[in-house]
Amino acid sequence: MTETELLFTRVLGCDRMALYLNKDRRLNRDEVNFISSALKRRIKSEPIQYILGKTEFMGLEFKVNEAVLIPRPETEILVATAIEYAKREKFGRILDLGTGSGCIAVSLAKYSTDLEIDASDISGRALETAGENASAHGVGINLIRSDLFSALGYKEYAMIVSNPPYIMSAEIGKLQPELNYEPALALDGGADGLDFYRRIIREAPDYLKNSGWLLLEIGFGQKPGIEKIFLGSGRFEIAGIIKDYNNLDRVVVARKAD
């Protein structure tokens, strides 16, 4: 749907088809005020997802706010890949590192069975949002406030998945203005955009079972640098690189070396 359709279906509480079939429907004062306010906010480049307070991901509706990154379609590739491996390997425990809205963890729980899922984030408000999304979809995930692995204690996972911050610090202010509304914590990957990959690849082996899997979403042009980090660690073997809808490298699949 277009942004206009999203806005009016939200206000009228109807689907897209009903929006065009009920042409004689008149807006009341509250509805007019909401639309007027929403348009003013959108003119200032505030993302429509924050204005509406929700977005769709993996066919599910997720609450979003300024404390969490807006889920992108590309991240569905990370989730789909994780589900594929989880079914193939019959996993038990999975960690979603930097869960944000909980879109990855909740989707994994919704579309897989017999999984115990931990979802960590440094932001308390992000964890509250993830918890609300888990409740809305009737799934149970374990929420942990942690700066990456720092507060996890001794745990062993069959798989760790993460969509870490990967935008270069100097590029943050040069991108589309909508990104100024999203949390810097979820965007800023350091000088070269790879700071979080270094930390995750260095620390993840201590939290993975033997032959456990690490799945990471990556940004445009980052494949060579991330492959170099994996190679330098000596702790992983890269099993594959999954491309996105635009044929760009999007997900790295790596296995902990025995």
C-alpha cells in the first residue's frame, strides 16, 4: 500500500479494498485532526511507521517507536535463513542479539516450533517494545538487557542471529532524513561500519555450541571486510552468503569451527 493508503486505512480501521468501496464515508473531527497531524509530521520526514506506530514484517504486524529500528524487508531474508537452518538442525536455543522491536525473535518463535529464544538489547525501552510484540503474537521469548554478550552469563546457543548496526559513523547524517528519527544505537557501526561485527565474531564462539551457527545481516559492500574478520578470528568457517531481492550480499552464514 502507498503511504496515503496506510494512513487512511489506519484511521478508518478498514482494509485497502474497503477504502475505495466506501467512497461516501465522511471523516469525523478526531479523524481529520489525526490525519492533519500525521501529514505535518510526514512533511518533516518522520517515517510513516512511527506516525502509525506499527509496521509489517514477515506477514506480522509489529509495534514500532523511536526506540527501535524500523524492520526492513531485507531482514526477512535473515529470518527465513534462520528458520531453514533451525528446521534442518532441530535446534533448541537461539539468541537474537540486538533484538530492537523483537521482529526477528518473534518471527522465529511464530514460524518455528520447539525453540527457546533469548532476545537481548542494550535499550530497556526497546526490550519493552519487543515484549509487547511477543505478547501480541502469543509467543514467549526471554528478554535480556545486555550490551551484546556482557550480561548473558554462561549460556550455550545452537544459533546466534543478529542485524547489528552497520552504517559508518560519518555517513549517518548524510543519508535520507527519515533515518534521523531512528535510534543511533541501532545504526552507528563505527568508523568503517564494522565495529559490531568485530565484537560479535570475537565473542560469539564462547556462547555457541560446537558447530553452532552465526547468522549476520550485512550492509552494501561489507562482504570483503567481514570475511576478513571471520578469517582472522580462526574460529569460524563461512558456509554461505545469501543475497537479497536486489542481488546484493545480505546475510553471512558461518559455522563455529570444531
